[in-house]
Amino acid sequence: MQSSRPTDRCFLAILLLFLFTMSACSDGKIAVQQAQIAQSWQSSVYTGNEDYCFMMRPRSLGDWNYFHSGEEPDASGYQWLLIKLTKPARLVAVTVFARPGELKRRAVGTEVLLLGEQVPNGLLQPEANSRCLASLAGLSADGATNGIFQCGRVRADDAESAKLDFACHQTDCARLTRFILLRRLVRDQADKIFNFVGLEIEESQPSEFLTCEMRSGKVGDCTRNGLYQQRAGRASQLVKACLPCQLTVQDEVPSCQLTQPGSQDVQDLRVLPVSRPQSEFLFMLSECPQCGLRCSYRCSGQPGALRSISDTILFHEPPKAVKLLFRDTNPEAEQLPRSQYWPADQLRTIVFFTESAFPKPEHSCLLTGPCLASGTELIPTKSEILSSAPSSNGIPTFSLLSKYRLFANKSISRCSIRCYSRSQGSPGTQQPEMKEAQLPQLVYECNTVFHVPTRERWIEGAVLDLKVDSSKNNPVPTLHTCSLRTVYGFIALNPISTTLKTSTYRLNATRSWGTHVAIVCQVNQSGVHVQSNVQHPLPDVLYTAETEISSCMVDQASIRVTVVTTGGIPPPNSVLCGVGKDAQSVSSSRTNASSLEISSLNSLTWSFDPMPLPAKALDRKILCTVYQADQTRFQSEHSALFETGTASACEGGVDLWKIGLTVIAVAVAGHSCSPA
């Protein structure tokens, strides 16, 4: 598709929405329907049913079977359609509309040939008793048969989008055409069907000017770019005048003049001699931006009627710069690198900017590529002409700033954006400035995972490594800034190792952190997403309770034991005590505390019923075991030596005598550590 054509946006929207109920778009474009078709012939019909002949049924643009061939090509390997218009027309363009999606391939490679007002003798051979089937004879592969003009070929660009394919555009004075041949070589294709959903033709004006190139002293291609000129100083421009009638060489030579704006001064232009009867002539156009041009001529057979063709030579200043930016920034500043990533599920701004051009520029942008939103035309949320600056000729130039908003979701993933900048009022064939770029990759907020050692390992004094991992479904480098949140405030952490998306921290476990500790991180996904409060709770640090054993004599044969525990995580939940010469001797006689009293916030007092004393003084050793959590995961054993001679008597259950404490062992899930 040549998006410089004025009606592209009209037909793109129609195709995407399948609202093809209008017979023509604006600017002289005509959608080919029943009213424009006098007769048609084709190489094959869909399913062999002639009810599907091109001219046998009403159709609307966008119908899947607007034209649909059968699966058998002709002997030359072509599928084709030949259309006879109801009246001759001077065609300057033919456009084929392909089906969107994968079936677009059935139109790619279509050749468009214009056969003039008559079909060359012997070319068309209709089948007997058929309403539309025929064969073509004597048509070469390049279409180079007398009287046939090969208009062009449907290109294969953007084959994955629902884009409209621009087929051809004549580069000379338009000739009268009544027969249009569309054909597609399918001989070597797996899919041998020829199928498209619309056809549009464009007629030329009765008279018009074309600008022409000179190649090696000969006239080259002539185009409908309009009479646009840049700054003065260039050599004269060759222009062709296309007329609705033939000139006769015996008649007076056509004349052309330039008129300065706001002046009556006239400048005569050099008209090249007309060597034979024809409906065109050439002349040399001097540089004169904003001047009026008028050419006068007489048609053959109408000697008394003087006709004229006129136009204005428009000044054209190409843009100083055209920029496409993926951020809302000052476009007149030096162009910044495009953002590589976009945060997903957010509105994003695209800036398209044309700097210092004349005439006033206009913009259009659409999405292309293998994505759900391909073919969508973007509507600007802002389109502003900025302050103008004079050109080298003193004529003001204009800068245009357009902003577009896109919701960055899955529908635009893998899309590209294509934007065009063209001059207002310029003909469709003037080449626009085009910028195209892949949209940034969508980035979703990552799910950060914390790899934390198991709870049993969080023993005071242990060295522990924690890993913060943001790698899952995250395409961007990610930085972690982490702290330890304790009851006393935050402690900044420094990683011992990092990768593009992970960080590892080393901690020395200590009870000084208190309880309810957590690691809190800021997760920065290359500035695309910044999550400021990603946290994970950490286990409380395990440490043994401080233990004090007290005792007093009940009588000469028994002793009362009291144990006071302070602190400890997890808190003590049971205490067993016994009296004997060693742990083995008291293992069978140990008893649970008979009462528990909360002495203070962190202290517990465990009281035991009187215990019998061993007969021998040397065997009178108190052994107590403090259990924290359960009897297998976390426990500490404490012992004290009882000396009968220094024992005090118990009074009212209050301990009057304390003995020294010796800690034997502390164990947590099979790991040993030093007691507090």
C-alpha cells in the first residue's frame, strides 16, 4: 500500500470493519461494483458453479468472494479475471484489496494490465454455453501484446497485516481504457486460488500537468506530483500538459506563461514543437514558486475555440527533520534513543514530529506487523502546528507535532508503527517521509522470589545466605536494593554476589534483631517498573533461654527444685528435673514441673514437687532439661551440684538457697550450638 494516497485511511478502516457498503470513496476513487461492469470473463469459477461468475451476482467490498476463482488454472498456469467497464475511462490507478490474514497470499503477486478500448484480436476466446468462462491466447508472460499496458503488480510487503495493496499507477498521460485484466501466476503455488475482496479504479482529470525527468537527453517518467518547486537556482523543469483532445501540427503552437504573485508581469515559457497529432505537449518551466501557470491551446477540428489549462506552482520545502519518539519529550532537542521497553498495561505516548516544512505537513500513523492490532490506524490525541520559521526564499515553513496514545497490552505485542509525513494538499503520488520502528517490548511487573534457609538453620551465630530472584518472565536487567527490617529500625544490606536479575545477601544471625524480622527490597526493572516495598518475612533467630536452678531442703530425705528461665526463642514450653549422680541415673526419675508462674515479660518460674535425695552425698546432683518447641527439635540441659551441708530449709515454698549453674548441652534438630 502506498500510504501517501489520500484514501488509504478511508479504505483501511472499511476493510478492518468490513463495512463495505459504499460504492466509492473520496477524491474520484471508484469502487468497482455492478454499476461499473458491462461484462466479465475469467479462467475458472469457485466450486465450478457459474453463479459465482464475477458479474453474475451483487457484491459488496469486503465480501470474501468478491472475486474467487476455482482451483484449476489455465494452460499457462494463470488464474485471471478480465473486466469490461460500462464506458471507457482514463485510468491513472488500479488498487486491489486483499483478504486480511493468511489468505492475503491469494492476491499477492497479482498483475494489473490495461487493454485500452478494445481487446486485441484473437486474445479472448469465450467458452461455448458459458456465462463467463474463457481462455486467453497469445498473451506473453510480460503482457507485451500490442495495445496492452502492464500497469503493475501487487507487492508482497506486509503480508501478515490486513493492509491494502497498492497495485499500480500510470506515469504518463492517461489513456482511454475499457478492459482491465487481473491475473496471478499460480502454476508453482500450493494454493492455486485467485481471490481478493475489492477493486478500486481512479480516473484522471480531463487535463492536467505532469512533471517529467530527463534521461540522456530523452523524456523519462512523468508523475503527478503537482507543480512543486524548492528554492531558486535549479535548472528549468520539464512539464507535460495532458489534454482531453488532439492537437494538429498545422495549428498554432500552444503557449504557456508564468505570472508573478501580485503582479501583472507575464513570462513566456518555451514550448517544445509538436511533431505529430497528439493530445499532449511539453514545455520548460522556469523556477518561480507561488507563480501562476497558464497554457492555451486549440483542439483539432475546433479552430475557433481557445482552451486553457492552469495551475499554481507551489513552493515546496522538504522537512529539516522527521522524528518518531517513544516518549513524551521535546522533539526539537537532539533525538534520544528509543525506549527498548514499555511497562505493560499502561497508556504510552508516541511523538511524531516534522520540522520546518512547506506546505504545512500532515501526519498519519498505523500499526503493522504480526500482532493482533495490525492494520489499526492511530488517531492523534494532539496535533499542533508549532511556530514557523522562514525558508531560504523567505516563505514561512511549519513544524507539526502529533501525539498518539497507546494502551500497552498484548494486542500490540510484536507490532511496529509506521508513520507518514506529507504536505497538505499534495497529490497522492508525492513521496511522503516515512518512519517505521518496532514498538518497545512489553514488560510486566516481575514476581520476585526469596530463597531463604529453612527455619531450623536460623540459630544465633549462624552464617546464612539469602537469594533475591526476579528472573521469571522478566526480560530486563533488574537491580535489588534491600534492607533488614527489625524492631529497632532498618539495617542496609550489601550483596555478596549479583547477576542481571538476582542478588545474594549474607546474614549473621543474632537475637538483637528481635522478632518479626523481614527483608524489604526495592526492585528496579531497568526503570520500566520500580516496586518499592517487596518484602519477605524471616524466621526468628533461635537461641537458648537463660536458666537458673534453685533448691531448698524439705527434710533430710527430700529437696524442692525451682527453675527460672529468661528469654529464649522459641520460648521454653516444658522443664524436666531429677536428682542423681549423672544423667543416666536421673533419666528414669525426672519429673515435670508441677506449676508455672510468669515472673515477668520474659521470665518463667517452674516449680517441682519434692524430690527424694540419694543416700550418698556425692550422688546428689540436680539435672534439669529445658525444652524449647519440643523434646526433639530444641532443648538445653542444665545441671547443679547439691551439697547437703550448705542447704537451707524451705520456708513457705520460697527458695532460700541457690546453687551454681553448669550448662551441659544445647541441641536444635541435630545441630549443636553454644548456649547463651
